[in-house]
Amino acid sequence: MKKLVLSFLFAFSLISMLPLISNAQCPMCKSSVESSIEEGGKKGTGLNNGILYLLAAPYIAVAGVGLLWYRNYRRKNISVNIPEQKLNLN
């Protein structure tokens, strides 16, 4: 269980650093933001981070579903492998 938690923490730390090292804008958005910034506007200051967060959302959702599936699958295997104990109530 510790290995699983550590792997998720490692993945989360990599995902949280992603906006610092990535640049994810389409060419049309980039030209619009550049022209806005040249004219003195602040329209595009958070656009890149917003794109990256929207990109990360499906991956986080799939990871959550995978974690739930893994827990249920593991619980099912544990219950199958444990023999029933008979209690003597005499």
C-alpha cells in the first residue's frame, strides 16, 4: 500500500510541476494573446495554465477510476482467498 501511495504522490508532484515546464497554446490563441499583451492588455496571463489544467483533468479522472477498480478487484481477491472459519458455539 505504501508503494501505491508513494507512486501517486510522485505522479502528482510531476503533474503539479507541468505548468512550470510546458507551453501548451494553439497558434490562434498564441497570436491573440501576443497581440493583446503588445497592446497592454492582461487577457492572456493565465491562459497557458488554464489549458494545462484542462488537459490534466481527464488523466486525473482516469486515474481515480483505475484506483477504484484496483481497490474493488483487490478486495474481491482477498475475500475469495480467505477460507471461512467455523465457530463452535457449544
